[in-house]
Amino acid sequence: MNIKTTYCGVIVPMVTPLDASGAVDPAGVEKIIAGLVKNRCAPFVAGTTGESASLSDAEKERLVGLAVSTTNGRQIVYAGIADNCFEASVEKAHRYKELGADAVVAHLPCYYPIDEGQMAAYFGALADASPLPLLLYNIPVTTKLSVPVTLLDELSQHENVVGAKDSERSEERLRDCLDRWRDREDFTFHLGWAAKSAFGLLDGLDGIVPSSANLVPHLYRGIYDAAKSGDAAEANRLQAITDIISAYYQEGFPLSQSIPRFKTMLEAFDICQPHVALPMITLCDDERATVIQDAQSQFSQYLTE
């Protein structure tokens, strides 16, 4: 297996479609994955955008199983195993392998403040114990921890660590990561900072992990393809469009509010229901009506570009 060509492309942190009772909605999962597969994008389920911290283990297993069966081998399925309990993360990795997932993704546990040595011990032990290839996930906005680039570089030498997803918003950090890993054949670097997708891909990034691709996967696939072919003008043109879409539900809103807004945008185009898991709250009827109207009037044109 060639790691550089296997773990690459557009990896979409999938929202978790829920019904009014809070259970995973199979119809929504199938619709989202159909759009991803059509546009050569891979699903990443049970991640931050997928409300993994708010879902029961049973619902996450159901979600992974549905993602695997719906994808049906047409794309790699990435599954999040992050948990504050180390043994629980390892158990998830084993269970998701049984269900057919191809790789697992994990950020640090986020209850206790930990130092660099503890980070190294945790990720090292997880890489040792995981039966599936592991991608390390740095997301300070939720964990309140930043994994040093030097530590990620050290961990990248582990035979079971195939890549890193980084969502920390620092251009200096991004350039450091690209300089270290763009030419590595045994390690891949993926960016969760969607606004820098074109910039990173034009400079050797292996993959992008954009939430808005749940709605417009074709635009992000277009950014990826244009950048990889050296067409900077087209990559930047599409980047500008996706930035407008993302700003509508993200700008000025914390994650706990942006995700309900985004699910309502997806509802506007009959992709999934608007329900979210507590502690998030589904938008009230008036708010939903406004978001639906805005989405349909402002963004319909981009769904078919």
C-alpha cells in the first residue's frame, strides 16, 4: 500500500444525521455519503462536526456500520475513536475494524491538562494498540491542547501512524508542517482549516478536511483537483466560493451554534434533518425558517456549479 496515494484527497468530517428522537437517521447518512462518493470524497464519521462527544457508543457503532455499508468500498471510511478513556478508544478501534472501517482518527483526551511527554505517551500507546491505521488529530478549539509539530513529527515515525489532521489556525505552523511532510512518502498531512485548502494544496498538502463539503463536496473536490494540477486560479476561485458558504454558519458562532445552523442549511436542500444532540439545541422554528430561506436564496447556485 502506498500511504501517500491511499490517505489523501478530500476527507469530509461528516455531520451525523439524527431524527427527532436523537437516533442516527439512515436516510440522511445515505444521502450525504451518496454525494461524497459521487464527488470522490471520503467520509470521516464520528468526528467533531459529527457531534461524536454527544453520541452514545451504540449510536456511533450504528453510524460507522451505515457509513461502511453505504460507501461499499468506493471510498475509504475514516472513523473517530477519540475518548477521554484510553481503553474506550482502543475498544472503538477494534469494533470499527470489525464493522469495516479502513482507518481511525483520534485527538487527545480533553479533560486533564497534559504536557508534551504525556501527549507522546498517549498517542504512542494508541498507535501501538490500534488494529487500524491511525491519523493523529490536533484540534485545540475543543481539546484546549496544542500538539507540538515536533512531537507530531516524532510520532510520524511510528509504523501505524499514517498521517495527521491539523485544525490549528496558524500560518506559521502550517508552513512548518508542509516543509516537514510534503515530500514524505510514508506520512500524510491533512488540513482541517478549510479556508486554507487551496493555499495548502498548492504547496504540497495531501488532503483537506472541510466541514462545508457535507453540502458542496463538488466544490472542494474541484479545489483539490485544480490545485494538484497546478491551476491556482481555479483553486482560488472555488476557495472564495466555499469561504462564503462557510462564513454563513461559522462566522461569529461557536461550534455549539454553528453545527445546528449548518444542519439547518443541509435541511434546506433535503440532505438531512436539522436535529442535534444535547447539549447543542436544534434551531427554533423562526431561526430555522430564516436559515432555510437564506440558504436557498444565497447558495442554491453553488450546489450545481
